[in-house]
Amino acid sequence: MAENKKKDGMGAYSEAVTSKLYEKQSGLVGKYDNVRRYWEDEITRLFLRAPLAGLMDYCRSSLKRMRILDLGCGSADGYELLTGIRQREAGLQEVEVALLNPDIISRYTGVDLSEDLLSQAQGLYGHDSKMVFRKGDFTNGLPIKNNEKPYDLYFSSFGTFSHHNNDETAVNLLAEIAQRTDEYALVVCDWIGRYSYEWQTLWANDLSEISNMDYVISYIYDEDERRRKRKQLQHLTLRLICRQEAEDIVRRAEKKAGTAIKPLHFFDRSIFTGRHMDTGEYNPHAQPIRQAVNALHETNSRTDLNSLLINYHPREGFDFLNEYFEYLQVCWNTLVNYVDVLLKTYNNQQRDFVPQPEPIPASYPKALREMMEKMKCVVKSVGWLDIGLPRERIIEPQLGYSLRYLVSHLQQGQGCAHGMVGILEIDKRK
């Protein structure tokens, strides 16, 4: 009897393994790697915070809750991104710090063409009656019913708007949104950036003939598996875009709708850390910088800071891009090298640096000076701890956040990253 119980008990382990929730999790690879969670999502949240707060004020003043339409919702990652936006000045004593509480949302509708992704979304959020998922193609027009109430936020994420391979479909969609807006709405357009360093070989494309790229989702596999599966992988045709092209689309939509569509922000996301920096499939000079940044945020992992140093290779004929990337590279490497010096000169017994680091030049950009000072404080504050792995669990993640701060404050919103996002406002109240 006892033997049977012992054998039967093994079924619990089999069940756990089958669920795939019993596996070791790592942020070094996959769709939800550390850069995705701690960089890409957070940079988007940084720029969305103020416009979303304004939209929430409008909804409150109108005595209504917010309606959200997620265009190309996938597994409803956009919902997680939006509800993860935090209040700007939340104090240490506060527990509830979310800006967009789910209770403020009256309806979230996710639309996608992939039935597999919709099934995933339904499995995650289908229990919530406020969340609805349905199949639809937003490149053929706004995928809502004629009698459906307008939405307050029209949202897209992670390059979804680049599925508009023809600009006319993007123009038509934005015009339709503007026409259906009663008083006020926000639109978030998320494209693939034209001038990301990842695909430097594509910069010279003749835009009159080639405005799209052949995109392969190969980054979710390690190098060996990527090589084995290369011929089996499915390809996507995605629109590459820069700020000038995006602004032209918005102007055309505004003219078509006869309603003002005001760009509030354009920002670049994933500069030097895009998915294909590690694959090198579109740029032979690409370095696995994303892999190195992932390591900074990996629990119990110690990173060789030399792996973070960028060696930018300019492309002839693109001086304006070369100057920007060169400048950003120098700032990035300066911060990494400074932290390397801090780690090598910190003295545990004296709880100080021996010798003291050189003063930070006043000529450095403000964002760089701030992050160098913060990292000096971090190393000095926790370097003496002999428990809890201070380098792996505190110093290296803080270096990651400091590099994220640096690139987000030195970005120009010109399409120089894996993603370029436009936040648009439609205001008919005036």
C-alpha cells in the first residue's frame, strides 16, 4: 500500500513538469528576457506616464472610466505594460504605486490576427469580463463595430504598427480613429525604427522601392538552434520608419479626417540593445550587447563589464547617424568604464575608494554626470556588505538602470532604435 502511494506521488511531479511552470526561469533569453522587462517596457512607460495621466484626468472630469483598444494585442502584453506604469513620485512608504489601476478601466478590447496569441491572451485574462479578445485585421480599417462606442486609448506595442506595409492603410486607420473620437483620445503608434544599428545594412535602401524589411523572429533561439532552424523560420514583412515618415503619415491622416492629430512625443526604444544585436543577421558589426545587458539584471550572475563596451562602426554617407551613435557610444562606454574603476578601487576595510576617482568633468552631458554620481554612491553604500551578493544583486542591476536612463535621456526620437513610438493626441474640446 505504501509502495503504491509512493509511486502515485510521482504523478504530482510529472504534472508539475508538464505545466512548464516547474522549469528554471532565466531572463537571458526568450521573448520576456531582462531587457524586455527592465528596459523596453520601462522606457515605454516613462514616456507614456504624463500623456496617460492627462487622459485619466479627462476621463475623471467626464465621469467615466477608460476604454482601451489594443491593436495587435498578441498575448495582451500591452495590458500588462499599461497597468505597470507607476506614479512618478511614489514615496518609499507607499505600497500602491500603479498609475493606471485596473478599476479605472471599463473595457479593454484586444484585437489580433493570430488565433494562437489570442488563445494565450484569453487564457491569461479571459476570466475578467472587462477584457475581450477577438480576431481582426487593423490594416483593413478600425476593427470595431459601427455601433461600438469610441475608445479613449488606441494602443499598439512592439512594432505592431509596422504591419502597415502600405502607408495608406496607416493613414486610413488614424483618420478613422480621429473621425470616431467624440472629444478626446490618445493614439500610441509603435513602429520598427528605420535607422537601428541592428540593421545598418538596410539604411541605404531606396525608400521609393523598399520601405519594408524581411524580419525573422530568430532571436528567441540560441545560436546553435538558430542555425539549425534557419530555413524553417517564418518571415514577416515589416515597415521600417523614421520620424519624418511618421510625421508625414500623421499629417495625411489629419487632412483626410479633417480633424487635428497632434504628435505629443516620438521616442526611440532599444538603442544598441535591440533583438538582432545578438543575432548579427542584419549587421556584421553588431555585438551581443543585449546579452550583456541581460546579464546585468540576472540574479546571482556576475558580468564582465568589458562585454558591455560598444565599438560602433560608422557607415559612409550617413554622417547625421554616425555622429549620434558615436556620441551615444562614448557616453555609454564612459559610464561602464567609470563603474569598472569604482569596483576595482573600492576598499572594503576603509569603506571608500583608494585612490579616489577623478572628478567628473562638468562638460559631460547632465544625464551622464548624474548616472556616474549615482553609481559612485551605490558602490560606496553597499560595497562593504559581505552578505547578499552586493555586486550581483545591487550594483550590476543599478548599472543596468543607469545605462537605461542614459539612453532614454539622450535618445532623439528619430527612428534610431529597434522601436520608434509616436504618442498622438486627438482633442475636439476646443
